[in-house]
Amino acid sequence: MHYFLTRDTFLISDSHFGHEAVLSKEPSRLRSAFECGFKDFDSYSVYLWNSALSEKSRIWHLGDLYFGKGYKILKKLNGTKTLIVGNNDIGKFEYVKGLKSWHVCSKLSLQIPERKLIKERLKARFGKECLKNIYLNAVVCDFEDERIMFSHFPVFNRKARDRFGAARDVLDETFKLARCSLNIHGHLHSRDSGNSFCINVSCERLRFMPRKLSEILSLHKKRVDFYD
């Protein structure tokens, strides 16, 4: 499947709709919602999403979409939506596949000429089954003068004993073999990867509003952060 991408495609990650625990881990969520007159974060998040996007807009969500009853929110969101599966979407994304205007990337999708060679090299190094890892989900494509990996996990940034290590090893190697120039990712929420080639689009870093790819790339080149 080809995942449609333009300068006007919106991006965001880690919405965690319906997830109570994340509110204590990321206090800026409720603080921002209360400051803007909302009683809960999900209502605030939906408001910002639909303020930015029309029904005709396109958006890529880079993982960790919803928890529990948060699935009820998905039908309220404007736009044609693509979910790149994150670690917390496992066991849930089949429901998303059944929704109108939602598409799901649940594999490593290399939309570049060298894809066959890269996959052969990955299998040679990590084993024939490596590409079947349920946590290995990303899109690699050429966009203007960049080769970008869109993924939930950031490359070359993890805990010493990361339980998703097997998938992330393949992701890191793919980034190198494909000679990617940028990794646009989520997972880290308000934290930063520390790598100049990584752009964190977790909602905390975008002030909770989806942003166009053109805007994200422009600010990255100027080293300006939405959060500043």
C-alpha cells in the first residue's frame, strides 16, 4: 500500500485518547486543557484536532492512539487518517482498520527503490522472521530533498533493557541502510531524543495540535521548537 503524503499532510503522535495514567506522567496535558477552559484533556485534544483539520485534510498519527473507551473518540476526528502502529496500539489497531476514513500501517513499509535489497540485508543480519515483528512499523519515503522514516519509536534512543529492542534494532539498521536523513517519530512525549536528525511529533511537543509536514520541516531546519 502507498501511503499518501504531501506538504499539507498533518502529523501528530501519542494522543492516548481515554488514557488516565498518562495525565499524571505528562502534567502539561491537563494544565493546558484547564487553561483553555476545558474540563478534560480528551475534549481539548479533539477540539484542537478539528480546529486544524477539515474533513478533506490528511493526517498521519505516529502511534499510541487510544486506550479503553478512547475508541469512542476516533469517529469524532476530522480528516483522512493513517495510523502507524505504536507499541500501545497492539491488540487495538484491528478496530481502527474497520473505521471509515482510517488506514493502518502495521509493517515496515519501504517506499524507496532499494526496498528489496534492504529487506534482504535485514533478514541476513536479524533472521528471516525479523520483518514479522509486531512492533516493527514504519514508513520510509523520499520527500523533497529528504529521505524520511516515519515511525512511533525514535531511532538510536532507548533504555538499556528496552523490551522492544528486537524491533528497534531492525528499525535502527533500516534507517542506516536506507540512508535516511530524518526520523519523524513519537513515543517520547515531552522528552527529546537528543539526535539532530530526529523530530518528535508527540502531542506534547506540538502543543497538542496537529501540524503540517511543511511547518514541521521548516521549524526543524531553523531549530525552533513548538514547545519553546
